[in-house]
Amino acid sequence: MSAGPARGFPALAPRKSRGAKGQTWWGRAWTDALEDTALDGRQLRKGRAYANTGRVGPITVGPGRIAAPVYDADGTQYETVVFVEEFDDAQWDRFLDQVAAKAGHIAALLDRDMPQDLVAAAEDADVRLLPGIGDLEPECGCPGWELPCRHAAALCYQVAWLLDRDPFVLLLMRGRDERAFLDLLRDRGVRAPEPSSGVDARTAYRAADPLPEDPPPVAESVQPRFGPAPGIPAGALELLVADAAIRARRMLAGDPADPLGPWPDTVRWAATHDDPLVQANLRDPALPRALAAWGYGGPTGLDTLDAAWTPPAAELARARTALAAAWEDEDAPAFTASHNHWTLTDRGLQLRYGRDGRWYPYRDRAGEWWPAGDPDRDPGAALVAVA
């Protein structure tokens, strides 16, 4: 049937929280269908980690299918598709009957809410809007045989996030996009509520925010023109002004202005300013690893690269419990622990406990430990994301 056009969604940002499941009741119902069907809990755990760490590329949602590229820890890309059954014309007729039966249904949908009584009434009419066990059919180019594999699981978890924002994504999977759905209602004489003339709080807040999204380029805002000064190139002064503007904006936005030592501030400069003047003066061979650490955790991430320290015993005990739970009925891997470094030598992996209470994954590269992924308060999730 495929009456609705596909919608594309840009790659979703990583999530700092551990939960990959949906936040709404219908988003959780979607992930429940995925998890109740799965035969291998390890693939689900890896899929959650992949979703939370942003390993899913742009998602395309269309009638009967969702698709996206999903990336392994080594950067290998797999094209992943999950198929969902479309409604036929008779099912759509029965579903629209239920939507039209109560004025609040269409208003709730337009407000991006999915009424539970609508879903229940549709099921009574033999139209199951939300998927159940076995209704999600994954297909992936990876060599894994599991259903779902970690790539399909990651895609499904991120689709739950899309459903949280907009339940019309689910209707599109079933065969009708929002416009086609509303047209069908109008054909039945059902008028959608007029949009409110007010402005939602988020829009109003953004409009009132006096701070720009990014500090304007110095050359356009204040047009500094510095003459030669002994020992200080004019370009360096312009960079100092730009850097001061960036830091001032972050302080106004509430970020703490923690003082940095010479080396952390050098790394911050290199990470912040993609400028030839900066790069030409930063030739330290330790910089690439430091930039990788900064990218995953800022000053704390850099601290895990440079410093070893002994965490409280209670924190280490909680970590051992979490790692044991992550492997469920398997034997948890045996780590070699030294201070805040826990190493799996045979796998070339390491976890480092940061002073922010998160575990930072590292990978061995030719005898050097390199930051390898986003940190997580759950050491099992941090490790699975790069395993």
C-alpha cells in the first residue's frame, strides 16, 4: 500500500543517561516488543550501549520499515532494516473509526500524545497499533545470526526515542504519514482542532534567551585590528579575544569556570580552536591521545588519561556487582585491577574510573591505551559499547 512518504531523521545525539528504553508508555511498549522477542540478552545489552553512544546513523522511517546504518566499535558500517506490518485499507478504516469516536483522540495525537484508550479501542476492533512479540522483523548485513543482532537492537532503541517525541512516526510505519492521516479524517467530516495562538514554553524561552547559540566571529562582531606588538602576533590576540568570548558565554550559561593547568588548557585550546595558528604551535606527540580523551570527557576525561588514583572501596564493589550482572549467566571476564584501571589484557580493553563517577573505556593500540568510547556510570555498559 505504502501511501505515506518516508521521513528522514538526522543521527541522534548520544545519551548520557543509562536508559535506552522509551520514556513514554508507547515508547516503552515498542522496546518491550523488541526485548520480549529477543533470544540473546547480550545482543540487547550491546544494542542499548550502541544506541546510547550514538552508533546509529540517520534513520529513515517509511511505511512498513525503518532503516539506518549502524557502526561497530571499529567503524564498520552495517545497513540495518526492521520491518513492521502495514495496515490494509480495512484496518485503517477501523482505526479511523476509533479516532473519530472521541473528540479528544485527534487533539491528543496533534499534541504528540498517544491515548491509551485509543490503542485499547483499536485492539478491540482488531487493529493492533503497537507491535507485539514477533512483530518486529530485523534484517542486517552483519554476519551475526541473532534476532535481533546488536545493530537492529540499537536501531529499535533509538526509534523508541523518535516515538517518544512524535507518535505519528508509528502511524507512518503502519502506512500513513500525518498529512495523509488528517486528510482521511477530513474525508470523514472530522475537523482537527485549530492550533493554539499561543507559544509553547520552549519556544518562548529560546526567544527570550539573550545568549547566542555560538559566540559571533570576532572579525564580524568587534572587528579588532591589532598592530604588531613585541612577542605577540596580532592573530594570537584575536584568538585570545575569541576564546575569552567562548568562556564568558559558558560561564553565563552556568558552567563552572574551573581553573586549568598549563597542559589541560593546552588540550582545551587545541580541541576548541580549529585554527592553523593554534595547530602550528601544538606539536606535542602526546596531543592526539589527549584530544581523544578530552573529546570523551573534557577535563575529567583527560585526567583519566594522565592520572592513576585509588577510588573508594565501595565504588569498586559496586562496579564488580554491575559487571557480574552485565554478563548474567555467563562468567564475568577477569579483570586485572590497579588503582582506577581495570584491564582485560587478552581483549586489549581497559576501563578507567573517573573522578566524576563514570567508567571510561580504553583500547590497546600498538602498546598504548587510547580512549575508545563514551563513559558510563555502569562499567558493563561502557565495556560492551567498545567490545
